Amino acid sequence: MFSVAQLSETILRPVLKLKRLTAAAALISLAGCTGTMLSSAGPSANAIVTAAPDYSLIDINAQTIGASKRMADAVATPQIALAQVPDIQLVPGDVLRIMISDSGQEGAVFAPLASGGTVFENVRLDSRGKISLPYLGQKELSGYTLPKVEEVLRKSLKGIATDPQVHVELTGDRSGSVLVAGAVKAPGRFSALEGPLTLLDAINRAGGPMMEPHLTKVVLRTGTNVYTFNYEELLGGKNQSVPPNSEIIVERARKRFVAMGAVTQPGLHDLPSNNPSLLEVLGVAGGLKETAADASGVFIFRLTEPTETANGSVSTAEVFRLNMKDPAAIFLARQFLVLPEDAVYVTNAAVYEWQKIITPIVQVLVLGRTVNAGI
């Protein structure tokens, strides 16, 4: 007669063995058929090469790197920006200091020049660009230069003063000031009364940019045109004069790349410079992950700038491949230029892919053995 324990072992042992074999067979079948059930950060090297007709696949070597070679770093020039001194044209909100003198004798309306004349402080142009003065009433001055204002006031004083002299100064220059906003430490509006401003002058008055120079984009709006600069280029000798009443917007430049696959620090990263090499970019991503990476499968995915054709705007897809197992690849990686919005993808090694398949199988077998030992 069999005991209950012996009977249970006789019945359950084949069942457990069958379950373990079935689970292992299922995993092998899934891995062998499509591989879609396995986790992955992107396509395999074989899939990228097989789909090549959808894009240009370019192997990076000494013969092909010419078109993608990084340029020599720009050399700073001795050129300096001489700020221009434009004629200031008044706008609503400007504040004037007006001195009027009269060479007439006693009883003259305005004091003589010898005693400093009659001074009107803080005369502000209203929202319509007009001022109001005693004996003269309202005068519209918007759009006038300071010499033109003096001329207009002198003509208006005929019959009021014998030999009027007029001197006008700008004390609050809404028309000549420059607005600096965006990613600077102390944004605000800055006066040009102390002298005309360049882009570097204005940005420095605002405390300087908050990002590294190559990651800083400077937009200059003059009211009629828009200009875009990179702050590093301004420092290198391309500083520009700023017209009066301009706006300067400082913002983060979109100079980024995506690192994917078997790298130590995948994700979205800033480019390390204006002229970054593939070797620098891999360094930003922490380098290849030694336990998982296939060094022969380093890919750069790029979408070129759209070009106008008869069928509309068209972009070209390019994929560059570098075999980092070749010692010469280190030098090629130092020369290859990575562009903003590129995607750098490192494929997994075959042994790592097999490890992903084998590990759950081993876990199932170990679990089965543990259960079996407990029966």
C-alpha cells in the first residue's frame, strides 16, 4: 500500500516536470520567433541594416567621414564692436529737461542766458507724444530728434521772446533704452544715456546669461527686423551695436542630443560645445555600458534640414554606423561632428540578448527544483 505522501509524489512529480519544460519551451519559442516579448531600448543592429532602403546607411571610415567632419574651433578675432550713436527719436514716455532763455531786457518772460535761463524739469511726453509748456501750450514731439525739438520750440517762441535760445536734454530715455529679458540674472530696461549699447553691454548690465555661452541664444528685435546670435559667437568677435528702443531676448539654445541603448546615462543631454565630436558626446552619456554594449554597433540617427521640392518640403533620413571595436574608430569618433537633435544609439551585444532569454528560463528551472525539493 502507498502512503498519501508517496502517492502525491508519484502523481505531482511528472506534472511539475512537464510544467517546467513547457515554460522553458514557451520562452525559447517566443525568443526564437519574433523577439518582441523581450525588453529593448531600440532596434537590433541587424534590423537597422535590413531596413536601410528607408534611409541612407553610411559606415564611418576614413573615406566617408569628410562630409561629416567637425570643423576646427573658431578663432577669436581682434574685431571690436563700435557702438553707433544714432539720432534719438522721441517716443511717448520720454522725459526732457528744457531750458529757454531770452536776451531781452527787464520784463522778459524768460530769464536771460547769463543767469541760466528758465528751466523746465521732467517734461514728459504723454501717451500721444505731446508736452505742455507755459506760453506755448501743447506741442506734439513724438518722432522728433532733440535738435528738431529745439527748432520747433524756437519757432513757437516768436512774438513771445525777443531772441529766444532753447536747449533740450533727454533725462528719461524710453526711446533710447534697451529691454533685456529671458534667461539673464537681472532682466530689465537699461538706459543708453551713458552711451550707446552693444549686445554684450546690454546683456552684462542684465547680469549675464544663466547658461553656458554655447547654450545661449540671443534674439535682437529692433521693431523692423529680427536677428539671432549665439552668445559664444558674440564673445568670439561678432558683437553688434544695439539700435535704440530694441528688445534683447536671451533663451536656451536647442542644442541637444538623445543617447539611447547600451550607454551608461541614456536620455536627453545638452551638447558639450558648439562643435562637438562623437567621442565627446559619448563621454557626456557616460560611455558605452561594458556589460551590455556591442561596440561594433554605434549608430547616429539624423534627419536633415527640410528642402523645398516640387512635392513640398522634404527631409532626408541618414544613419551613420561606427565600429568602435576598431582601434582607428577612436580617432574617427574624435573627428565626427554630432549635430543638434541627433540620436546616438548603441546596440546590445548578442550575449546580452541571450542573457535576457536565458535568465528567466534558469529562474523557472530553479523555481521548479525548489518546489520539487519541497515535495
